[in-house]
Amino acid sequence: MKTQSLLSTVASAVLLAACAAPAPAPTSAPATASAAATEPVYQCNADGARFAVGQPLSPQLEAAARVRAGAGTVRALKPGEAVTMELNGGRLNLDVDARGRVTDVRCG
């Protein structure tokens, strides 16, 4: 009798589980694709930032040089400082001397 009761309980549980609706699939894939499509693409042109050569480095100079070069980011490279060597076409590099003056501008 216990076996028959146990079997009917298990059978009922299986039938109820089969009636449950599956969880809906996430729909975030199209949202990320549209977000990636709206990100701006920057292409650095160092000629636009040549005005900065000889000037003392400041946050205002960095911002102006970045905008005029059409770059998305800017980094100041000081003498002896370790830097990454990956090429980034949207980044402006400002080479700075020991006195804090910009000596060269380049993209990458």
C-alpha cells in the first residue's frame, strides 16, 4: 500500500511539473547591439593638436587637444614612464618633458 501511495505521489508531481510553463528567453541581445551601434567612433588626427607643442601640460590643454584632434581619449606620456604599446586609433598621446611641457603629439 505504501508503494502504491508513493508511486501515485511521484506520478502526480511529474504531471504537475510537465504543466509548468518554461521560463521566457532573455531578450537583451538586441539592446546591446543597438547600444554598440550608437557609440561614437573616434579617429585621431594629431595635426589638430600641434598647437599644444611647447605649452605646459594642464587638464584644460589635454581637453582642448583631444577635441581638436578628434580623439576619444588622451594620455600624457612623461619621461621614463611605463606605457602600454597597443595601438588605439582614437587616442591622442601627448609627450611631455621633465619640465611638464608638451614636446610632441601623436596618435595611437
